[in-house]
Amino acid sequence: MFPTVPTFAYFDNAATTPLDPEVLEAMMPFLSQHYGNPSSLHGPGRQVRAAIENARKTVAHLLNAAPAEISFTSGGTEADNYAAFGSIRTLGLKHAITSPLEHHAVLHPLQVLEKSGEIELHYLRHDDRGRLDLVHLEELLASQPRTFVSLMHANNEIGNLNNIAAIGEICAQHSAVFHTDTVQTIGHYRHDVQKLKNHFLVGSAHKFHGPKGVGFLYTRSGLQVSPLIHGGSQERNVRSGTENVYGIVGLAKALEIAARDLAAHQAHVQGLKDRFITNLRAEIDDVQFNGCSEMADQSLYTVLSVSLPPSAISEMLLFNLDISKVAASGGSACTSGAQAGSHVLEALGCDPDRATVRFSMSKMNTTAEVDYAVAQLAKLYRPVTA
């Protein structure tokens, strides 16, 4: 079956996934032998340039895009920032629409632009499960048609899936620029940019068993926006700086593997999630799930956001799980360790006295690990439950 993480039952894959051995094998020659600068014209430089362009073609093929529409970045956050700052400033857009449930990689850039007076920022309504109100989107775009819209495909904390095909159609009807953060779904679903109406789409390699520190931005052909980073002509003048060659090679290989094995991995991971839900309900009274997390047809199959009843152990729950060798998260990994609570759970109106644990799974997890994690949670929880 799939290999397991040896020391921990690792269920924080929405934060980062283990590197696939096949990916490491593809990267190794560019870590040890092929060291040329891809901007150099000599043989060693041309060799690594060819590797980058082959990787670009691989990513483009898997998205049904043109290679020129793919730019490599340091990850999802940079790609999101590029889409927001680049398009709003280059195109002179004065309005932006997003959701209070978006990742901070989207919210913070838009809030910076709002604070500087460059845009008026509008937040889409949602229900108590986090489902977006697309009628509200149509209303907002009807009054301000030429607008930057940024709505993610799947929420990284609660797993809610948004219908980006429908959102894209609405945006197209109102000549809006549509950016979607697909960091949690690239490598886990198939994306065909010829069928979607998005202008920007984002991926990050370490979310689908590739290396950290590398991602990509899809930019629809014909849309010219200014770069964030200046000082060179790399990535077709989109992103200056010597390319992360072995990271780019690893990203393409990881995405290729994900596409190759997608059906088997979807079935395996959905089975793990279903088992989590069944076992948690059997072992812990009043267990609930945040957002649409337990709904297979409305949520990302890799993420389960668990809400537990108030308990004296709530504040130390993640620490005690860690001691019990279960790696999980209380929300977004980007804010784990911070004092502030989850902006997503707050926006949903979740009870702050209930502890939240996000279990996020990958192809490398096993049913034995699920059973162990639930048993450890139940063991920690039962003695102190009122």
C-alpha cells in the first residue's frame, strides 16, 4: 500500500505533504549534476533551460493551457499577490470582490490595496456553513462590472468547495477579472482552463507531494500585468530572479504523478475521511464538523474540520495530540502558533468554546493511522468531558 510517516500519524497534509520518492528521484540530477544557470547560453545553461521548459509544457498540458500561460513562482502566496497587485494596478481596476473566508495570501494583499485607496473592497455574503452567495456576486458585479474577483476553489481550513465554473461564468458576463486560489485542489482534482472562465489560477508544489518553495501562476493569454519582482527578464519578464530549477522539475513531476494516479488516490483518501467521520461519531459525543466538511459532495476530500464540545482540555488539545504522536492542526497552518484565532471559524460564527481540529489526509496515510488518531483523541477527551 502507501508508505506511512514513521514517527507520527501525520494528518497535516493541507499544510504540507511528504515528498514523493519519485519526485525526489527526478530532482536529484539538478541538485547534484546539472548546475548551470538557465539564463546562460553555454551547454550547462541550455541543459537546465530545457528542463524548465519541459516542466512548463508538462504543467500546461495537465491544465489544458499554453506553455506561455504558465509562470513559475516561489509558491502560492507569491502567485496570489502577483495576480492581485499586478492585475489591479496594470488594468486600473477600482473594485475588488472576495470572501471573508479566503486565505490571507488573498485577503492581506487586497486589504493593503484598500488601505492605500487603490480599490474599494467588497466581501461576498455566505451562510453559516460557509457556502457563498452567488446571487450577491451577481448583484455586486451588476453595479461594478469591471472588477477583480478572487474566490478560492477549496477552503484550506474547512474544506468547502466553491463552484469556480459557475463563478467564472458570472464574472465573464460582467467583464470581471477572475482569480481563483486553487492551492488546495491542484493535484487533487482535474482543472481544464479551457472550460473555466478564470484569468488566474494558482498552484503550490508542496501541497501535492512536491518540494517546498516553488509554485506556479496560470495567466490567461492576452492579459498583460506588471511584475512584482524586478531586476531580470526571467519567466518571460513576468518574474525576475534565477529560477529554482530543481524545484520546478519537482513540481512538474509531482503534478504528473498526481494526474496519473488521481482516481486511485481520490478513492483512497475519501475512504480515510469517511472512516474518520464514522469513528469520531462513534467515539465522541456531540462531535460536529465545521462548514461543509463532512459532506462528500460539497467539500475537499482531503480535509476534515472537527468541532468538539467544550472541555477543560480544549486549549491544550493539539499539544496533547502532538505528545500522542498525532500531527494535526487547529485551522490554517499559516497561522498555527499565532495567538489570533481562525478568521474562517470566526466568520462562520463558530462557538469559540469548542475546540477545532483539522485532520488533512493524503495518499500516504493509512486506515491504521486513522484508527490510531481517533483513539488518541478519544482517550484525551473522555476523562475531562463534563
